[in-house]
Amino acid sequence: MTPPDHAQLKRILQRARVIAVVGVSANPVRPSYFVARYLKLKGYRIIPVNPGLAGQSLFGETVRGSLAECPPQVDMVDIFRRSEHVPPLVNEALASLPQLRTVWMQIGVQNAQAAETARARGVDVVENLCPKMEYQRLFGELRMGGINTGVISSRLD
């Protein structure tokens, strides 16, 4: 499957409001923690999902044990789990999150079956990318550090 283009990724990140981060860690040096923290700092509501941390608090929210326990406002699921664990997560998200518009699989996470299931229900799918990195690339944060992001802009920042 062809990855989403710049415009699609930007649209997904602009419309998302409530993101369930599956596999989030409470350890601040783990990627799942600092990605969720970054997205929270950018204004997204982050719903942490990790059965091992259920009931604890992260990012001002109670950690949920499963996607079925998440509030119905979740419109994006960001998955930090191995690829073989993705299909049941996507099925659970589709069954329990009525406002779901995007399933995002982190770097190294891909599952064609789960992606097709989500797309068949009209949900956008992003595989093998990080929303934090894409946000930084698409909204100019990396350009300020002199990195060629492949995005042309007339902004002077």
C-alpha cells in the first residue's frame, strides 16, 4: 500500500483531537511516553492505554486497560505494539470507538489485514510512521533546525 502523501498526513494531524496511545509506557525515556507527551503539548487530548498501568494517571488522564474502556470521543488510535498484535486492536477500536477516523501504526508496525479491515470501514490508516515526527516535519519544526523535510513552504520561520 502506498503511504499517505504530505497533504493526507497533514489533514489527519489537523483533524485529530483525541488520541488513544496503545502500549504507552510510564517510563519517560521510552518512545511511547515521549511521543504521547509531545502530542499532549501540541494540544491533543491523550488517552493512555496499557493494561499493565490501568488505573494510574499519565498526561492528566487515567490509563485505560483496553480501547473498549476509552471515551467515545477518541478519533485516532496510535499503536505502539508489535505488528502481529494489531488486528485485534483494530477490531476492538472499530467496535468501541464510534468517532474513530484514523488508525496510526508506529515505526516498524505494519499489518495489511488490519489496515484493510479499517479502510473497509472508512477509517484512514497510516503504517510505519510516527505522528510526532510527521507533525514536526509537516508543521515546520524540523525546518527550523536546518533539516530538509521535503515540504516546500513560503513561511519565514
